[in-house]
Amino acid sequence: MHQEILDSGFIPNKICEKLPASFDDIENLASELPKVLANEQIVERVQQLGQEKDISNLSSSELERAMLLYSYVGHAYMWGKKHVENIIPKELATTWFAISEKLERPPILSYASYALNNWKMLDDTKPFDLENIVIMQNFLGGVDEDWFIMIHVAIEYEAKAILSNLKSYFLDENLDKSLLEKSLESIKKINSIMNRMPEKCDPFIYYNRVRPYIFGWKNNPATPEGVIYEGVEDYNEEPQLFRGETGAQSSIVPALDALLGVTHSNDPLREYLDEMRLYMPKEHRELLNDLDEWSENKRKNLSIDEKSRMIINEIINEVHTFRDKHLEYARVYIFEQSLTNNSNSNIVGTGGTPFMKYLDKHLQETVPSND
């Protein structure tokens, strides 16, 4: 099991900020993306990119950077034009696909690129803090787009504490109550970070300027057949259906569910959660699969005392609170906005799901178990 990830959290140990010189064209385009989109120049700028870059010598953090750049530019190309076409040109498609093959996840913008690998410290001499991080890549830019991603990054950073403490308690079987108390403290901090979303991310701006660019091609009315990746032999010019970026691609909550013994009934909603793992970094996906197996087979063998069980139930209630807040944001930021805006679809979430129904169901299932 990739247990060591739980000690460091799901944020990478190293984040690449710039690729080697042979990638200067995509680096420059990505850095100018807000201006290019404002001036409706994305098509001609993409046509100027060099095709089929050599990615053979890129390190894992550089591959993540390349995935981030091609994903951002790819989505800008899809959603930054007046008329949506279901084709990504070879200038983007061939290298994007090659990177995705190496990283073993689909060539589309996912949470790993949008949040996990998309930040740096504002001041390295100061500790990590929500106000001390910078988002490196944007679509249109602006405080609302930055803040939306910054909240996710800060939650991921804080999650290191709860994940490492629960790992020590459950997986290392160090059944020390203080580990649970620290975990409870951490999930409360996560909820306080989550509560800060409205401070600098306005629902109208989110709905009209941030959300439209993170949609995928699956279950999307704009691309009913999917999207063709031009020049990618493996796809044989056949349209591909991939999900868009969504917080459901974060590994925190599924890891907590497995460690805490929260289960979701087997139905399309559960299938969707499992499908989201295909969009996660490979080692995160493998860890979650291992945790599920542990939870199903070994968790029941632990001899947990009554006081510890009470704290575990408190932690589960805090995860319930987290899901409840997520559902509230879905209502305020998407559903209510859709009633007065016609700019993008609210029928499905950016991941291509009937999100209100999904989120509500996951909330109802986040309850303490009786075992």
C-alpha cells in the first residue's frame, strides 16, 4: 500500500514552475491565456504551437507541469471560441495524449492539474497559509478564480494532519486516543477553510467566468458525441468522452470514508465516485483501492474502546458537515445562478453528473456506523 502518501497528504512534494526551453511556446501561451481569451485569439495561437514535443526526459513533476499547461490550453481552445467544435487540433492533441499516457490518466483537465500542481508560496520565508499561496495558472484570471482554487489547495494542505493521524491510529494500529483528537481538530480546521469560500469568490463570477472553462466532454450538451483528438492514432479519429474537472477527483474524502468506515451504496452515484479515480494521479488511485480493501476486510478486527469510538463518530459528523457545506455551495454557486443566467448548463456538474442529487446522497450516507 502507498501508505506514505497519507503522511505527506495528496499535495506533491515538488511542484515544477517552468518546463525546459523546448516548451517555451506552450509556456508563453499559457502565461498569456487571459489576454488571448479576452481577445479571442486562442485558435490562431494554438496553430502556432510546435507538434509532438519530446517528453521522454521530463521528470514526474515536469510531466505534471506539462499536463497542466496542455490541459489549460486544451480547455481554453474548447470553450474559449464563439462556436464549440468537437475537435482538438494535433498541435495540442498529440503531446497532450503522450503526457497522459505517461501519467496514466486521461488527456483532460483534472483536479491534479487544476489544484494540486497549480500553486506556489508567495513568501517562502513564511509558513503555509491561505494568504501565503499563489495560483500559477489561470483561464481568465481575477481574485474569484484564484480564491476558488486556493481554498482547495489550503484544504489539501491541512488534510495532511488528519490523514497522517488516522493512518497512525488505524493502519499502524497505534490505538492512541490523542491521534483521534488531533484528527478531529484537523477536520474542524478543514471546515473553517471551506467556510471561507464566499469571502473572495462571488457566485455570479464563479458561474459565468470560472465554471465554463472546467467542463469536460462527457454528458455535456455542447459535445454530445465527445471530442476528437486529431492525430492521436490510439483513438483512431473517434470522439472521446472524458469527465471534467471536479472536487470529486480529490482523494481526501474517499480516503477518510475508507479509514472511518463510511460506505456508499452500490448504484450509479457510487459508480461515478469510482470512475473519478481514473482522473487521479495513479498512486492516489492505487492507495484508495488499497484502503477500500483494508476497510472491508481488516477494519473490523480493530479493538476500539468506547471513548475512541465517540471521537470517531465526531470526526464522521464533521465530514458530514463538510459534505453539507459542499451541497450548500452547489445550490448557491450553481443551481441558484442558473435560474437567472443562461450562460452555462446547470443540468450537470463540471464532472458531468446531476450534482445536486449526488451530493445530497453522499451527505445522507455520511453517518457513524454501529460496528
